[in-house]
Amino acid sequence: MSDAQQSLVGKLSGLAGRMFPGLEERAYRRSRDQVIDSLTVAGNYSSRLSDLSMPSGASARPSHVVIVPMQGPSFETWKPAGGNFFYEIAQSAREYAGAPKVSIFEVRAEESPADWHERLIRFLISSKATHLMGQTECDPTTSGDQTWDVLWEQLAPRWDGVFLGVMFDSAFRMITLSARRIASINDRFVVVDICMPMDGSMKRGRREVGPVNMPISNESLAALDEAIGDVEQIHDVSFIGALYPYRVEMIEALRAHGVDVAVNPHRADETRDFRESRTNQPTYVDYMRGLAQSKMTINFSVSSSLNGQQLKTRILEGSSMGCLVLTDDVDRSDRFWVPGDEVGYFTDPSDVPALVESYLADPERLARAQAAGKARARSINVTSFWGGIDAGLAARGLPQIRD
């Protein structure tokens, strides 16, 4: 199908969805149910799991969370300040609830869905786990498949714990529909979204978790502090990210005002367009050093789907390095930072030059905002994520992570 045909199909699908509410989801459910049935038969789950039955008392036994990382301990990035989000999730869980309450389950590269599903189900039961966490947008393998719904169909009748489904990009409609299919199986599924408000998104009136800041563990912050040290803030403002035309225009406007703008300062090479900005990515330490060397950095909150704004992890990252983040989101970062005092705000890229100049013209105000933003970031780097999850679990009457 050509790009033009795909665009037309997408527009027609959106029109049909507006004219007939629920049509798109019903079509997705019918298609997905057929896939689930096929995978269930092929996986021979009834025979594989015939000896397992539902345990009892998740709320009565000590909490124990099992985390299924996308890239686990076998990956080079599984280390402090390695830029591995699931390392940060796991380590911050240890810091929040205690190391004995956290286990890691790594899926092997060659495992079929039925194989890792069976192994995980048995591990959850044998370890007396109370919570499971995984990224439900895709499987923790290189296949690109998504079979969490198949897993939950088999796990929910045999285990009484809570499934915490992390989502990074729920602005994409298919990702939300996939999560809603999982949520329809059992009420012990809870969405954890790092980008957007999620209450009522799975079932009307039901509490979910989101947005919460993707955690940066205390261990990784200490490693970053040691690796970066006390660097000088040599850039007035930085921009890190893809260079779309409107962003290039904003950067040129800033420079026309005499502002020193560093584009992707964490890179050794110079990037001038979108393609160059997305290749040869440096390390996470390099990235955080680039933020630490910037007085301010610019964050755009629009999702990659172009469908709404997101709470971006860069706000926590930049703030934690003492860099004042300038962002355009609404009802996202202001849930955690004080507008104006800890994070700067703009409504349109054309507003950025004046905002930057206002802070540069008042160094004391800039220093206060940098210090306040850093203090805030380092007070919520663990608790925003795990505390937010526990608040959501409590609201649902489900067992919490921290007893």
C-alpha cells in the first residue's frame, strides 16, 4: 500500500470512528481475539499449565514485584547511568521498597512467547510475587510482537497479583487499544503511563497511573555526578532532539538575538537536519553532560504521534543536572514542578527567544530557578514513579508496593 493510500485509509478510519463511536475498537477486538485464540492453541497452554491453580492472599503476603525488562542484565547498558530505562525502574524499586522485594525476570532472545510465558507464570507463583511489571507496548524480545494479552489470559486465572503495564507512547491509538484489550481480561491490570493522564482510559471511571516521571535511581545520579563533576555551564541554551524545520527556525531566531545555542551538545559532530540528529547517538553520560553544561534547555512536549502533549523525561533529566528546562506542556510537568520558579514555560516556539532573554537578563533569577528545579528533581526522581504507582493502587483497593 502506498503512502497516499495509507493516509487515505487512516483518514477514513478516523472519520468512521467519529461517526460510529467504538467501531474502531470493536474491529480491533475481533481481529485481536482471533490472534489470541490462534496463539493460545499453538502454545498448548492448557497442557503446559495444567498443574497450576490460583493461589490465595496476595494482599496478605509481603509485597514482591517482578520486573520484566525490555533490555535486561545481559545488555551492556544494564548498569548505573547506562541509559537503560528498565535498569532505572528496577534499581529505583529497590531504593523505594527494599532490594529483597524486587526480582528481575529476563526473557531469553530465542524464547517463543509460550516458552517465556510459561516460565514467567511459574516464577511469579513460586516466588510468591504480588506484582508484575512489563512494558505492554511490545514483547521483551527482538521479534516486535505483542503477546502480553495472551500471557494475561493465562496468568490471571492462575495468579492473584497485580499486573502493572508500563506504557511509553500511549498517544498512538493502537497502543491504547492493545492496553484496553489487556484491561478487559481482569481488573487487576493497572496502566502505568510515563507521559499522559490515564484515568478512565481503560474503563470509564477507573483510576490508572499517569503521568509519572520515568525514574532515575539515586545510584545513577551518584554515578552521573562522579562522571560529570562540576562542569561549567558554557551554553546559554541547548536543544537536544530531532531537528524538524520549525525547530531549526526557532534556533535561528535565538541566534539572531545573540543567544549562544548549542544543538545536541552531547555529540562530538555537528547536526543540521533530522537525519543527522538521529544517527550515531552518544552515551547517556554524554547526553547528561550536555545538559549539565547548559544554563537552559528547550523541551517540546508534542508526542511522536503528533497526537497531544506528553510529560517528557528530559524535564527530570535536565533539572537534575541543574539546567533550567523550558517547556510548552500543559497539565504535565506542572503536576511536579512549580511553573516559573522551577521550570520555564512557553506556549509557542516564537515565544522562546523572549523567555530565554528574560532569564539571561536576570542571572540571580536564573540561578534560583536552576537550584529549585534541581532540588525538586532530586526529591522526586524515585518517588514520582513508584509513589505514583502506590497512590494509584491504593485508589483501586489493590496491594501496594511499599508495605
